[in-house]
Amino acid sequence: MSEMEQSRGREVISSEDLNDHAVDVFQIARSWWLLLLSHLRVFFMVGFIAGVVSIAVALLLPQRYEVEAIVLPPQSSSSGATASLLAQFGSISGMGFGSAQLVDLYPAIAKSSSILQTTLKREFDGRNFAQALLELTPSDTVSEQQIGNLIIGLQNTLSPTTSSLTDIFKLRYQHEDPYLASALVNAVLAEIEDFFQNRFKTEARSQRNQIQNRLVQVADSLKTAENKLMEFRQENRSISGSPHLLLQEGRLRREVEIKNSMFLELSKQLEVVKISEIGERPVLNVLDYAEPPDDPSYPPRRTIVLGGTIAPVLLLYMFYLLQMYGYVDRVLGVFVPVRSKEAREE
């Protein structure tokens, strides 16, 4: 047989195999379609019952509203202010930040116990946040244990995140009451602002206090040196002929000059520190405050209804497929009549 005839034979065999494969696929699809039609009433019944149950579940689940506040990176990136805040907050919380930036403090501060405790004491709708979260009246007393439980709950539900690319800080929170949720997030931001502005001294402020104290000491020393020089000159009107008096006057004059130069230098440093203190003071740049949303974020009712309706129907159809091919008998060991080949081809 020539090579051309062999190649033609291979082409004929391959085309026949493809035709057989197409026929097999068509028969499989046809058998699956007939299986669907034969149990169509069951599928509709299961889908209807599953849909009713899914709707009931979606309606019974409590609604939760998610609020979000966005904070821009701090405009002031002074190393002195940042280092001071990192060191002071780290010493209080027992956390080490190393070379972290000021924006890296936001998530830790937002979930810190001190910030949340003062936030719970803030007023909301005629009562404080602790009473509102516990659904108490303004006259009810909140115990320390309840405060501690609320702090733990907020630490688990508050979601502070910082973008590594833009350094934008976002604070999210979910609650059944959208107005309470938005007010609580804004109160946490206000406490962080108060944390920066009032509770922590910047490095420039600390330097200012040190310079001011030293300036007072140098001013007293300068005044004393000037008085000694004035008294010496009053007692010694003519000293040109006395080397001893000339030497003593020179010493007193040098002491006055040294004290005066120290006083001038400290005065300049004090003004510089005052200016830098204003620039180094960190400010929370809030872009968007939390607003109560109109639509709840949980539960996803559409997903629950669609998934709860379609999933049981698909599972039942898969069961019928396994039953048709005999896998149910093999896996479960239960006798289930398997359709004959002739019944499947009808």
C-alpha cells in the first residue's frame, strides 16, 4: 500500500472517530435533557420550597449598615513630631513601631482601649454611646465590666485600614442603627484628633520648655555678671595704671559677653522652636466623615434567595445523574433500580 493510500486511510479513520464522538456527546446531552424533563415537576416543587425558605431566612436576618470614614495622610511629616508620638504611644501601649510613619499609628490608636473608653463616654442622642449600644436609658448605670465588653466588641467590629500606596486611612463599622454607627465612627475620629492635639506633647514643645527654663537661668546669670561689672567700675574709676585691675575688669567683661551671647542664642532657638511647634502639630485631615447609609450592607438578600433557590435544584439534578449512571448504588450501597440502556435511549 502506498503512502498516499495509508494517509487517506488515517484521514477516514479519524473522521469516523470524530463522528462517533459527536454522536456520543449528542446522546449524553439528550439523555440529560430527558432526565430533566422527566423530573421537571419535582424540580419546580423543590425550587419553590427552597425559594420560600430562602426568602424567609433573608427577611428574618437582622439588617446591618456599614459606614465608612476616610482620612487623608497628615500634611505635617516632621520627624520630630512623628518620633515623639511613636515613642510616647509605644511606651503606653507596649507596642514597638520602629521606623513607622505617623499614618501607621491610626489603626492602632483607633482600636486602643483608651480611645474607645473615652469614645463610649461621649454623648449621643441624650445619652452616651455605651448606653446606646446596650440599649439603656440615660438614667441607667453602665458597669466597668460592661464597658470592658463593649471595648472588646468594638475592637473586633471596627475595621481600620491604611493603604500602603496612598497612605489613606479608612475606618469602617457595622451596626443595626445607621445613625449610631456613623456617629460612633465620627466620635472615634474626634478622639484621635484630641489624642494628637491635647494628650501628647510634641518634641518641639518639650524643647521649648527646656529652652525657656535655661533662658531664665542665663538671664539671671547675665544680670548678676552685669551688676558685678558695674560695681567694679563704680569702685575703680581709673584702672589704667593697675595691671591687676585691668585683668580683673577683662574677666568681668568676658563673663558678661559670654552670658549675653548665650542669652541671644537661646532667644533665637526659642523663636525657632515656637514656629516649628506649630508646624509639627499633627492634624487629622478627614476627607469624608461617616454618613448614615440608606441601604443595608447585610444580609445580601438577593444572593441568599438566588443561591438558596438554585443550589437545592442543582444538587437534586446531580443526584439523579448519579442515580442514572449507577453511582448511587456504588457509593451508598443502597439498591436503586438503574435504567436500562434502552430506557435511556428513548
